[in-house]
Amino acid sequence: MKTTLITGIAGQDGSYLAEQLLVKGYRVIGAVRDPKAAKERLPEGLKNSVELLTWDMLDQRRMTEVLEEYRPTEIYNFAAYSSGAGMFDDPVGIGEINGLAVARILEAIRAADTNIHFCQASSREIFGEAVESPQTEATMTNPRSPYGAAKLYADAMVRIYRQRYDLFACSAILFNHESPRRSLEFVTRKITHEAVKIKLGLANDLYLGNLDAQRDWGFAGDYVRAMWLMLQQERADDYVVATGKAHSVRELCELAFGRLGLDYRDYVCEDASSFRPVEPALLVGSSAKANSELGWTPEVGFKELVHMMVDADLKHLSENI
């Protein structure tokens, strides 16, 4: 039986990956700051299926002890400050958790077991104001936030430890990936959640920034599957994980409200104060390398994703009115 250790297991990505690995017969261990709190946040189907242990992203000695005790064959690191509205909050903390902590994990692997396969959840934010579109593994990095800078540092350390110490360490450069488990500070979930509230008479309108802003949105379950495939290869490498298709916030609104029989134009208002600067290049990723080397392609399309999120919010809010 393979054993996997997942940091951030109670979050969107960690929980989807845990579900997939349990189906594959893995022993799944969640490394978390507070096991009791993490168990409460886990989906019901995982509460009694995964093992939770105390893990401190700032404590390298504890990391090494955990790896020596549990001997995981694979580690996936999802523990991080959020990439939503908080990308500029607490720059020092972001640097510690999203950046330096990854070096600590790599050092712990080097000390405990160099055969462990490690995957770091990186981000399209490493490209910042991208100089080309679509973005690939070779695109020049240009982070524009503490979050992006910390993720870029982590990527550099993954590459250095792979080259210097021959560790099987990979970075998955993940573009926007969503699901019903996405938190409410992200625009996708904000839209689906508020659309349902309007449908149920719990809200009257929704204020958003630039409706014509475009992003490359995919399904989180597809993206963690790509990360698993990365760790099954003979050679470690870094991969962009994206759909390669950009959609506007306006299109997202149209699909979400339409799913509920509503016209978004009757409820959605643009708030100029929330507009972000226009990106010089379209933020869309090319997963050609992942497709050719991993055999990975996304299975859930954009429309299906939005409808999935609306349906989940409708079920949850209807049951809790």
C-alpha cells in the first residue's frame, strides 16, 4: 500500500486529492496545524477515512520526525496562504508559509528519505504581468504580489533540490481551479453563492469589478489528478496545469444566473472601485507539456463547472434557510 502525506488536506485541493487517492488504495495522512479543526472542515466522506496528524510549516525538526515515522511514498503540499483577496496581506507570513516552508519540507525529505516523491502546488501568479500568452513552463516569471513571489521562491527551491540532490520534486503551476469547495472570497464562488441567494430571496443584487476580465478556469478535481500523474513518472519535472481557454466574469455570471432561470443583467452591477488594472497579456495557460508527457487533459468543462457550483450552493442554502 502506498502512503501519501497531504498538507492542507481540509482545503479544496487537498480534499479532492484525498478522495482520489483513497479510491486508488492509498493510505492517506493529512498533515495539519490543528487536527480537530481540520476534521470538522473535511467533507463527510473523508472524516473517518484519513489519518490526521499535527504538522507545523515552521518546524523542520517536526517535519523530519513525521516523515521518519510514517514513511510516506508521496507528499503533496497544499498548505499556503490564499491566493484570493489576501495576496498582499501579511507579506512576511506569506513568505514563511508559501516560500521558506517548502525549503523546510525539502530538507526534511533529504534527511528522512530521499526516495519520497514530492509535488508542490505552485501558481500562475508566478507569471504576474505575463509577457506572452498563453503561458508555458518557459514563460518569463514576473510576480506582482508577495504571494506570487513566495510561490516563485518555492519553485526555485524545488528545481534546485531536484538538480543538486536528485530528489523527485515537482512543481505544478496551477491556473485558476474552482469547485463547490472553493471559499467565498474567490469571485467564482462569490458569484454562484450570491446568485443562489438572489434566487431564494436572500439578496437583491451583486456588485463585481470588471465583468470583461478573463481567466483560465478549470475544475480542481482535474488539476489534482494532474499532480498525481506527475509523481508517477520516471523523471521529475514541472508542468503548467490549465485548460487553455479563457472565459470572462460576464460569461460566468450568465451561466450561473441562467442555471437558476435568471438574467444576470437584472442583478449584477459593475463597481468601478473594484476594477483591477488590465493585464498586458491574456492570462491563459498551455498544458501541452502535461498533455503530451502525462496524458492529462481536463475532463470537466467551464459550463459544467459553473453549473456544478450553482447546484451545490442551491442545495446547501435551501437546506439551511
